[in-house]
Amino acid sequence: MAPWALLSPGVLVRTGHTVLTWGITLVLFLHDTELRQWEEQGELLLPLTFLLLVLGSLLLYLAVSLMDPGYVNVQPQPQEEVKEEQTAMVPQAIPLRRCRHCMVLQPLRARHCRECRRCVRRYDHHCPWMENCVGERNHPLFVAYLALQLVVLLWGLHLAWSGLQFSQPWGLWLRSSGLLFATFLLLSLFSLVASLLLTSHLYLVASNTTTWEFISSHRIAYLRQRPGNPFDRGLTRNLAHFFCGWPSRSWETLRAEEEEEEEGSSQAV
């Protein structure tokens, strides 16, 4: 590996996240918080649980940031990939669009990411905090990461507050608790951001839409031509498809089935 590869944005962002995570955890253990009190009393279950949650959130973060988000293959080798990506226009009523950047045929709901320079299936957004796209393959893990991270942040927020003592003189308090108070403010900000992100993504998952589709519906051909969301199959089926991959049919097939149902109902009327 070339030395300058270690200074790439992805490496710097992930290293910064890791250092910040363990730095905040260390601050919570070094100050007179409930964590330190439990440790001094020999009650190690809760401190170990907190450490395991921190480690789990960090591993989920690395998994989401390092995995393939669902890139569209430029030259797919297996016959299944060719059938799914380049002949998915059956039925012919849904033609595929060729990406003007990487020149691949884009499946329905795919979009080209300029940062990754690849087309991503069921593109949601490019996350700068992970330096990776959130797409078809890693979106469920991303939601799981947000949920676990929010639990860790709220618990850390409570622990930081438990160690703040406001009965000391200002100068003494600033020297003894200034770092812990800064940690409390940082955790408050991160908790607010994680709460908003988790809430918005759960809403999008429940309605089977993506951040890109929600924000840019007026620019997307398969959305601006109709008033509603053509992929919404109800809360239960949307959640089953998102988290379990059921049903496993392509978006083109689901869209075509809906159009056939609409044509059948209109003819019946």
C-alpha cells in the first residue's frame, strides 16, 4: 500500500471516529461518573455491558463504511447479474437508463454517486461521516448502527451528567469537570443528530422510499409521473423487504405488477 493511501479521506474519517469513540469512553471512565463508582464497588456487569455496546457500535460503523453498498457492476460476469441488471427491462414498459458518468445500465432506483464514482442500487445517500454510500446492501445495517449508536449516546449522556458536580467554585470546577462537561455537550449534539437520523430513516423504511427519492421526487422520472410512491406495499411488507429481503423480486417486477393492477382496475371500472 502506498504511504499516501493512509491519508485518504476514508482512512482519516474512520480513524477519527474510532479515536473519538474511545476517547469519550475513556473520559467517562476516568471521571467520577457512575461507571467509575460501579468499578470501584466491584460491580462490573454494567461497565462491561457499556463497553460491549460501544464496541458493537464501532464494529457496525466499520462494517457499514467498508462494505459494498450495492454497486452496479460495470461488466457483470455471472449470468444472473446480466439477467438482472441489463435485461431487467422485461417488461419493456420500464426501459433502463444508461448512466452518463460510468455508462452502465442503471436498474430502477439506482443512482450514480459522484464521490464513489459508481452507480449504487437503491441509492439512499452518500454519508460523509462514513465516507461511503448507503445503498441496497448496507442500508439495513446502517439503520441498526443508528439504533445501537443512539442507545450508547444516551447512556453516555446520562453517565456524563452523573459525574458533573456544580457545588464547587467556578475555577476549581472548570479544572476538575471542564473536560467532562465538554464531553456532555458533545454527546448531547451527537444524540440529537442520531435521533433525527434514526427517526427519518425509520419513516423512509416504513414507506419504502429513500432519502434521494424523498428529496428529489420532482426530478426522478418514475416518481414525478405519478402522485404516490409506486414501491409502497404497506408497512408490514415494506419492513419485511427492507430487513429480510422478502419478497426478493426486482423493483422493475414490482413496479410492473402495480401498473398491471392499476390497468386491470381501470378496465373493470
